[in-house]
Amino acid sequence: MALSAHDAYSAGGGRRRRRGSRRGALSEINVTPLVDVMLVLLIVFMVSAPLLTVGVPLELPKTEASAIPDQSEPLTVSVRADGTIFIQEEETPFSALAPRLVAMADGATERPIYVRADGRASYGTVAQVMAALSSSGFTSINLLTDTGGPSSGGDQAAR
């Protein structure tokens, strides 16, 4: 059996040679896999975040109003272009709209209600929904729109 100069168990009685080794212990942490995982998670959350909104698809009208602050579990009433009314994501007939909302709010009529109406929905239907909410005692009824619509003319008057 031939021994080489680079053999770990050379003629030193079975001891490892450490003094002459060129390679020391690797004490650095490799962060590349961590960065890869974080980037994948970032992409997954960026793709899935828009899917977590209220599930009734509508085309909201655009205005220049600012966004409202988020609240925990708001009550939303959606009106589609064909006049179908939804509470949260459940279709509801107009006659059951106010009683169901009062039951969902546990009688707390100061709880805000957000009305999301399709831009092509009949004005009469939206007005009836808002009147039914107001007559059932709700005091904070908000009409939701998308931002970026036509200006109210405030900045055009200065031109």
C-alpha cells in the first residue's frame, strides 16, 4: 500500500494533518436558496392577492375620489348590471336585503355598508338599494368606485 503526501492518514500515527491543509472550515451561510424561496413566495402572493377580493365580478365606475381605509370584514352589497343583488357573495332578493343585513350586523346600524354597483346597472335599482339600507336604519352607507376616472373639473378650471 502506497501513501501519498496528501493522504489524511499519512505516517503520523493515524492523526489527521491539519496544519498543512489549504482548505479551512467553511463558516459562511449560503443565502442563495433563501433568496430563491423568498422571490418565489413574493411572486405567489403578488399573483394571489387580487384574487382575495369580494367574489362578485363588477365593472365599477371610475371617479377621482381617494381610497377608503381598510376595515375588518366590511358588509358589502353588490348590484350587477342586470339588477341582481348580492350580500357579500350570496345572491339575495330585494325583499330580503334589509332584514338580512340587519341580522348580519347584529343590530349595529352604525356599521359601515359598502355598495358596489356595476357602472352599467340601472340608476333606479341602485337608488332603491340605497334607500332600503337607509330606511332600515343604517347610517354609514358608502358607494364604492374605482379611482382614475374623469376629473370633476376642478383642475380644468385653472387652465
